[in-house]
Amino acid sequence: MGKYISKRLGTGLLSLFVLVTITFFLTRMIPGSPFAGGNVSESVQAAMEEEYGLHEPVMKQYRNYLENLLRGDLGISLKKPGETVAGVIGRAWKATASIGGLAIFVSVVLGILLGICHAVSKNKGIKAGIFFGTVLGSSVPGFAAALILLLVFGVKLKWFPVAGLFSPGNYVLPVVALALYPTAVITRLVSRACEIEMQKDYVIMARAKGLTEKRILLSHILRHVLIPVLNYLGPTAAFLMTGSFVVESIFTIPGLGREFVSSISNRDYTMIMGLTIFMGTVVILTNLLADVLCAALNPEIRKGFREGAGYAGI
């Protein structure tokens, strides 16, 4: 298991290096200068570029950036004088992580409950209602759901505030908008997995021994059902925890998504790089955590790790 984790971390670091390299050279291909615009003269623009080392050859800039990165220095924002990239990320991350974490929690709890209910319920009305809800939740784009929620529950009914994160009520609409699609997907994953597991020999044997359906579900079926959920939740959680650009923009949330969009439009090279590195790191670590949890739940996966075969479902 330790060897597998080390291998995945090594692969992740290599992927992060490639991502940093590609992003660095793409930022330098953006037309114009970060300091262009307004009434800034060419002489002032040139002086500012020299101050930040942008007058150097691109390869030298790249080498200098990597050297600073290895020391843990993400640089200073080109558009926010005096503010470090790490400081901006630290401030914006709190807002993004709060709504992303709540959206993950809501998605997992509701998805598992609805999925189990759909699989075990004998009521055709309940099954049809859950099925229709999953189809609707997975069909409506996130930005459309956010706009509908804002217009209906924020503007027309005025049940919830629609801008910022100033009170608990501010979290409701963006969390619901973010949680709709993953809840629908998790519901379908859990329902399908439950239906498959309930037909297997170990469940039939448990019933023959006189175990209740509730105990069979909680003690035997649930751990197998959670594996496809965790496999899906890895990249999804990384996306939610690093920010949904559209949802944050619609609800005016000062998170990573808004900072990323702003940094691109402003040609803030160091901010683009810092956010890319941070988001890439979160994606790598979140997927690794999901893999480890899958191995903890399933002995066959642990056996595959020990044999060096890995897990095909990762």
C-alpha cells in the first residue's frame, strides 16, 4: 500500500510539473502586457515589466519561477501590489472550501439515502419520483440551476440572500446549485450498486441465516456500494473544493473561481500560475485519498495493491 501511494504521489508530481510548464508558457502567449491599459505610458510599462523580471527571455523567466517555486514562493500578484499569491489563495480558499465542502456533504448524504431508497423501495411512486429527480438533476446545467434558484428563491420569493457569504442563509442557494448534479449521479450509482449486490451469494446466504434486511444493508452491502461513490467523488470533490467559476460569479462569492477568472482577464501571470498549482495539488491529493479509502473498504483492492497490480477502477 505504501509503495502504491508513493507511486501515485510521484505520478502526481510529474503531472503537476507538466501542468506548471504548459501553463507558464501559455500565459506568456497571451497578447499584451499585464501592465497595459489605462493611461500607463510605454516607459512606465517597460519599467514595471523590468521590476517583475518580465523583460527577461522566457526560458530564464521559467527557470527563475521554478527555483522560486521549489522554495515555496508563489510570487507577488502583478495586479494587486503588495499582496502575495499565497495570501490571496489563502483568503479565497476559505470561501470556496466552505460552499464546496457543504455541497459534497449534501451530495453524499442525499445521494446515498435516495439511492438506497430507490433500490429497496417497493413503492412504484417513490421509485419513479427518485428516477425523475435524478434525470432532472443530471440534465440541468449548473449555471442554469444557479440562475433559476437565484431568480425564484432569491429575487421573487426573497427567501434567501443572493450575494456574498455574510450569513448562513447565503450558503443555501450556491450549495444547492453545486450539489444538484453530484447528488443525482451518486443516487444512480448507489441504486445500481445496491441492486447488483443484493443478487450476490453472500447476501442470499445472510438472508438464509436470518439476518434482517437492515443489518444486511448496513453491515455487508453498504461498504461495497461506497466504492463506486468514492471513485466518482474523488475528481468531483476536487472540482467543488477548488471552485465552480460560474456559480461563484452568479452569487458574487469571493472564492478561487472568481480570482481565477479575474487573473486571466487581467493577465496576472503569477496569480494564474499560483491558482493552477494549488488546484492541481488539490486534485491529486483528493484522488489519492479516494483511492486509499476504496482500499480500506475492499480487501480485494488491498490485495491488488500488495501484488502490485493496482486497481483497475481508479
